[in-house]
Amino acid sequence: MVEELLPNVNWENVWEATYETVYMTGISVVATFVLGVLLGLLLFLTSKGNIWESKIINLVVASFVNIFRSIPFIILIILLIPFTKVLVGSMLGAEAALPALIIGAAPFYGRMVEIALREVDKGVIEAAKSMGAKTSTIIWKVLLPESMPALVSGITVTAIALVGYTAMAGAVGAGGLGHLAYLEGYQRNNNDVTAVATIFILLFVFILQFIGDIATKSLDKR
């Protein structure tokens, strides 16, 4: 029955493409979370009135964030081809997509981290300062724990955006479900292949959103 409805679908290719999409998304989400938190902390702590106030550092970091989150992802992939070839040795395959995915998503998430940190009650931060808490203590015991629900919610949104990025990366040879939909579906006029790849991407997005919602609710003590 399934073979009659989907005659052009090679399920071995579908599972391989799904694995590549999960791999690209998983690695880039972890790297994006770490780099995004670092960028967000720098933006917050070096802003006016905060612990590491510095106009120069804040301007440099903010400029980096604004530039890279403003470049359309498909263009960013092309711009990073020389860098990707040096780093990975190729511009094809799932690993070759990782630099562009991370560089494209980390600044976006960094801004979300900054916004989350700004929502932390300043009274709690001042209380920690008055008790002689070190900057590292304020970061690990106050800022990050207090903003964690927003950070998790933000990384969920970013993860879903990254799934879309992997689909675009697939169109230029990065592998994954986007590559399957474009190469074996669109270019060969196999609409059933395109439909299956789209459904798998949607299912992946729904799973990410479900996990993110549960994690956010469990962390939010309000």
C-alpha cells in the first residue's frame, strides 16, 4: 500500500537524510547554546551600568552579532565556503554545513540571551553584589538560573530555525532532508519524495517544540 502511494521513495535514503538532519541540528544547537550564552553575557555585562561596562567591547560584540544575524543564511553559506573548506576540507556533506549553521544561529540566540538577562530582577543582582559576591558567582548563581526558562525557550526557537537552516543547506549539498527534498524530489519531479521529506521535517520540529515547552514549564517556578 505504502509503495503504491509513494513509489519513488527510497526509505533507506530517507532514514539516512533524517539522521543527517538530526546530526546537523543537534551539534549546531549545542554549539549555538554555548556561544550564544557567551555572546549574550558579554552584551549584557559590558552594557551601560553593568559589571564589565565597556563601550568598546560592547560595540564590537554588538556589531558582530548584528552583522551575522542580518545576513540571509543561504548567502552566509556561500560567503563561508573558503572558511569551511579550510576547517572541514570540503563544502559538501553534513559536517560542512556546521560552521555556517553555528555562525548563523549563535548571534541570533545571543541577542535572545541578552534580552533574557535584562529581564532578571536588578534587585537580586544588587543584593548579590552587596553580599560581596564575585562576578562569576553572580553569573552562575543569579543571572543564568534566574533567566533559564527564557534561555530554554529561546534555544527551542533557535533549534527550530536551525532545522530550516539545514533544509536550505541541503539545497547546496549539505545533505539531510532538505537535500533529499531538493535533489531527489524537486529536481527529479518526484512529488512524493518532497512530501515525505517535508513531513519528516515537520515531525522533527513538533518534537523539538514539545520538548522545549516541557523543559521551559518545568524550569519556570513562577
